[in-house]
Amino acid sequence: MTIVPTVRVRHMQTALAFYTQVLDFVMASADAEVSDPTHVALLREGDLLFLSSHQGDGAFGQAIVVMTDDVDALCTTFRARGLKTPGNPDAPVEVHEGPLNQTWGTREFYVDDPDGNTLRFMQG
């Protein structure tokens, strides 16, 4: 069985630019014309994620976990591509500002997409 989350977005072109140009996702399939409302399948290291701008496909503000081997390297790469963090990117006092060790044994940082959905990049 495979479970694939669907992330609701307002404007597919904006979401696609963020997910593909900043977060290393690649487009796997899409409607013939990528205009709203539409549905797109993305891949990242072999795992699927669906984006949808259809009104009934989920709610804004979801949280998705992305497991990775090196959150520090990813965070550095994403910042080099223009990822903005809420405060000082060199002072990881908040999980959105940089990777930090959680009390439950993982190392994580969070990224908010343009629609307020959160991707939690986790190394465990």
C-alpha cells in the first residue's frame, strides 16, 4: 500500500516554482495545461506528493514530514536558493530558522510553502 498526501495550494504556478526550484521536487505528471484549478504529482527522491488547487482537495495549513539523511545540508541548499526564514538564519533558536535537535531524538527544520503548509524536514 502507498499513501500519498495531497497538499492544497491556491496558485499552482507559484507552488510549483517553490517546490521545484527551492525544495528539490520534480514534476512527475500534471494536467495538459497547468492552470488553476489543477492537480500535479511531484517526486522527491522517489516519493510522491500531490499538489492540488481544486477547492475540495484538503485544507490549507497542513504539515507533511519529509525524511532525509542530512537536514543541515538541505537547509543550507534551500537558503542558497532563496528560502526565507522568519528571523536570523544563523541563530537556530526556532525550528523554522534552522535545524535543531528535538528532545524526542530527531534533528529537524520546518519550511512553510507560499500557502502556509509546513514541510518538516526530519533526520532521525
